[in-house]
Amino acid sequence: MQVDKRFVPEGLLYARNDYWVKATADEAVIGLTAYGQDVTGDILYLELPPVGDSVSRGEDSGSIESGKWVGRLLPPVTGTVLERNSVLEEDPSGANQDPYGVGWLIRVRLADPSELEVLLSPAAYREWIEEQIRREQEEEGAL
Amino acid sequence: MDLYDLAGIDWWSTQCYYHALAYLGREGLIICYPTSPYVCLGLHDDLEQEIDRSYCEARGLPLLRRETGGGVVYLDCNQIFFQLVLRRDNPVLPLKRQRFYKHFLQPAIRACQLFGLPAELREPADIVACGRKCSGNAAGDIGECVAYVGNILLDFDFDLMSSLLWVPGPGFKECLRVAMRRYLTTLADWLPVPPSYLQLSTALAAGFAGEFGPLNRRLPDEELEAEAGRLKQRLTDRSWLSLPGHKTKERRIKIAEGVYLVESGCARGESRILLLRDGMTTDLADCPDLLSDRNISPDTQHRASALEYIADGA
């Protein structure tokens, strides 16, 4: 199943490095966006941070392997890991097929809820990914 | 860009220098080969699942886990490495990182062509000659940089590679050896005398200069040596090597892009050895000649007789 890379649900916040955040009180669920999984490609393995670990905004907290590439997991907010999606450890395809649903990555207790204020609204993120898609098309032509 | 044309260096240095450049945030191109053999795991390889440790220990083969992707590889002086480290914000890097292989592998493709191989890119990241892989490649984010690494196979010890991987039994091991021989190729298959390191490194450096601009030859400095030494400790540390990795329910070994050898369980506790190629699945017990067609070198045809052993019910 292919998810539309332009799909940006309402009710979530977004980071320019293609993560979504669903914030509730002092907790947040984090996942890769539909556009993020499209750029990453078919995910073969996800190394998620263990429960209890602290993760920091933009800091290396795990890794994502896809095809011939290993990228870093860079959470958009700081906090303590309360839960990680263990289903993805056995079968990471959910992160590609249903990135806003079964493909969520981690749930954290927020250390600094004010970090949410710098995240993008759905409308702003849609604009951002349109820019990125234009850049991709230029790159495709150049390569 | 800095060029470190290092020729033969310690086995661990062939991995640690490029990691060190990346962690130091320094761009550069390294060309080298290891003076002694070793085994290198990908970042997410599971040591227990992938490696026959007793074989490696008996052979004195050291292990290292790199921070780039891909699978376990046996590396020795018959492989010339080329390793490019770029800062993540370098504008030559596309948003879809895998697309950069097309760029990165051009110098190696041209070098292979120069020495007579009909080399071409098989996307996303293989170099093939007549459909057979002749270069191993991997990439990943390291620190604030990205590293693309590859090698050109002058020759390859297929027996040793099939022995150092953990396999479910002798039949699988034999199939693995024959399948690797069928789907991989080396310069030694094509040339009576493979090119020297100097010839290959010169061709690679010229290719990279053409792709990325002038190269400034230099040697590793104190900062790089110190960082590489620190990384040696980490990348070869027992706890790092033993990190849990990608576990699979069935034994599956990737041979080339789109080609896998798989042991698949079936009824009555028996298992079958399957060859997956471009989405097609073949049970090797049903097709003992699959790996012995006319495209295989005489040596390989000889080795393919191993499949008859499997077909005979061994």
C-alpha cells in the first residue's frame, strides 16, 4: 500500500525534518510523516530508543535503515521515552504504509512543552513539503 | 576536497578514517585497501544471526561494526576501497540520499570500464558487469556528515565468505558459494592480470575530481589519527559488536541487488533453499541447473555441481 506523500493530517504538529508530533497534555507521540517515509524509501529496520531513555530535540536517538542507506532518528522534541512501537522492530513496513497510524515511532513525556511552539502547523508543513518536492524534481533533472 | 590516497593500511583504519572524518565534520575522499583481512558488519546486522564466530576466531579474522548500512562483508587486500565523506548540508546531496549513488559510483564505473569491464549502474547502488555485481556499497549519516563507501573487487574469496557467515547447514553453504559465484564478478574474471593499486587509485581519483572538482592530496593529520584510534576502540568493542540487530525468521542472505538466498521452513520440519531473484522464487532442489548456465565461468560451473549434491537429497 502506497501512502500519498502529500498527506498531512490536521490535528498534528510537524517538523521540517519530516516528523509529526501529536501532543496531549505533557506527552507526545512522534512519527515519520508520509513525505518523510517517501524520502526515506522502504524501511528495512528501525532502531528506536529504549523506554526510560532521554531524547533531545534534533539529537541522534536511533537509526532508520532503508535500502542502501542508514539515517538518524532525530526527534523534534525533548523528553523521556515512555513507549516505543515494538511492532515496528519486527516489521517496520507500518512506518511506510501507515505513518500516522500503526507506524508511530515513540511516545515521550515532554521535558519542555514550549518546544511545541516552534513546530509547524499542517498548513505550514504542506507549504514546506511542496518546496521540497520542487527541489526533488530539480534534483531528478540534474542527476 | 581533500584526497587521502593511502594504499595499504591497517584493517581497522580502512573503516575508522572515514568515520573519523565524518565525526570531525571534515569532508574528504579516501582511497585505500586493508593489508590484512577482516569481517565488517553493517550497523543493524545481528552478530549471532549473521556470523559463524568460531570460524572467524579459528581463522583469526577480526570483526568490526561500521555505522553505514548493508550486510556483512569479508574484506581483504583484493578490494580497493573508495570512501566519500560530505557534510550533510553539502548542496550536491539530494534529498533522497539513495539517489546520490548514481553520482558517487560514476568514478568506479568508469575505472572498471577503463580496465575492460562492461560496468554499469544497477540502481540503486550496485555496479554490475553483464548482470553480475562487482562492487559493494553502503552509506549512512555519521555525525554531521554523510559517508558513501564502496569497493572494487579485484578478486574475491568466495569459499571463505560462504564459510564465515552463519548458515543452516552444508547444503545452504554450498548454494551460497555457488550463488555468489554466479551473481558476483571480479576484475580477475575478466583480466589475465588485474590492474595495480596505483592504476586503480589513479583512475578513481581522476573520476572523483571530474565529479566533485579538484582534489587536494594529503595524509592523515594528528587530529584524524586520534579520532580514528578512538573509533577503533568503539567499533570493535565486544558490546558494540553484540548489539541486537535485524533478526529474521528465516535465514536470508543478500547476494546482490534483488538476489537473495533463503532457507524457508516447511511442513514436516524440513526446509527448502530458495533463490529469490527480482521477485521470482525458485526452489533450488527443483532446479539444480539454475546456477550453472552458460554465463558462469568454467570455475563457477564446476562449483555449481554442489547443487546436484543438494538435489540428491543431501
